[in-house]
Amino acid sequence: MINPCVVCDFELKRINEFSFKCSNCDYYKSNLKPGYGRGVNGIDELRKKNFLQIIKQIKLLDNQDNLKVFEFGSGAGFFIDECKKMKINITGSEADINQSSLLNNKFKNVINISLPLNNDATNLYSKFNFVVFNDVFEHLENLNLVIKQIKMFLKPNGYLIINIPSSDGFIFKISEFLFKIGIKNFHKRLWQENLSSPHLSYFNKSNLKKLLIKHNFELIHSDSLDSIGKADNFNRLNSTIKNKLICLILSSVLFFLYYLQKILPKDIIFQIYKKN
């Protein structure tokens, strides 16, 4: 039996073979096996562009020279790299011990840590002005416990930054419709089924806010990030879809959606919360 909704404790209703939806707040949860691993090819420039938008907000909120940032799940280290270019003191982290070692050799100040915490991290408590989740929060189990734990990393009046895919987004809604009429691969790809680190949750802006308010965080900034880049969409698709003709067709569709995404429902939530 799947657990009750992490946001509002209502019953989760099964909607397909691997996912469930809350009838009260529209939170989605999967029963996919959690993990960690490789990122997605073909989105490097898109991520860097989005990270600069996040860093701009960090600078607007707190531009002191000694501010400290902690990133959970640093992946290939793009956010660390951009922060260092902006002279921001950042500590990165990775659950995979080999990846964390590689990042530490390149950037220094990167640790091996996973959530929920299963080791002693008291030396990190009350140290940071910002804790950042870049496309990581949706991969985690036991979110209520995770939020309690990460709250301890923040200084009084510190900030939590989260960007995650949105269940209200245009791409998610299209994939959900296609799934219902029997075209399932697109929706499964959004959940990253059969990849090393599948999505365990999908939020929208409203239910994410409710979850964080429950833990005494105050929403102070709510925005969106681009989900489609202008170039390299073929490689992005080909990393999981091996049919080159299908990838070519879909990459052409994404090229047009790149221009339309400014007016369509956004597929990536970007929110900042203040610790109370």
C-alpha cells in the first residue's frame, strides 16, 4: 500500500501502473525504485542559463561577501562552477561516492552525503545562508523527514531554494494525455522510469508551497525556469530514445516549443523559501 499524501495526508489514488495522485491537492507520487546516477545529456547550456537566474536571486537576497551556500545533489557540478565564477562560497554534495570524489578533486569542498541523512552531519548544522535543490527534490523519499533535516543546515532566517518539474506544465499534461490513449513512452520518460534515478514525486506550485509552509517556511519568491533549450535537443532525446528518426522528429517539435514555452504553462517550478 502506498503511503498517504506527503502534503495533506489524504489518500493517494492509483492512476497507472507506477504512479498515484492525491484527490485533494493533486500531488503525484510514484512507486519507482529510488536511486542516484547519471544526468541527462544535451541540457548543459540550458542548466547553466537557469543557474544564472537562480544565482541572480541569491545575490538580490543576500549579497554579503561571507554568505555560504549548500547544494544537495551537485551532479556534474555546473551550479558549483557558476557560483565560483560569481565568488560565492559553495559546498556541494553527491550521494554517489565516486561522483562526489570526482567533484571534490575538481572543485574542493564537495562531500558525500545522501538524504534522508543516515550519517552524522551535525558539523553542517546552522552553517548556511542558502540550501539549494537543483532538480533533486523530486528524486527523494521521506520528504517530511528530509525537510526537517535540511532545515537544520540553515542559519536563522536562511533560505531554501528548490527547482523541480511541474505537474501543471504543458509537457507533463501532454504526456499524461498521450499515456491515457496508449502512447506511454513519453510519460514514462518524464518520470525517468528505468533510469538510475527516477522521479518519486511531481508537485505544482500550490502543493509544494503547502508542504513547505507545514514546516514553517515562508514563500518569498515564486517563478519558473525554461525546460527546453534551443539546441542539442537531439542528443537529449537520444540519450534514452535510441530510434534516430523519432529523435529527429521530436527534436524538431522541441525546437518550436522552445519559442512557445514563454506563453505555455511552465514545466519547471523555481521557488525560494525563508526559514522561520
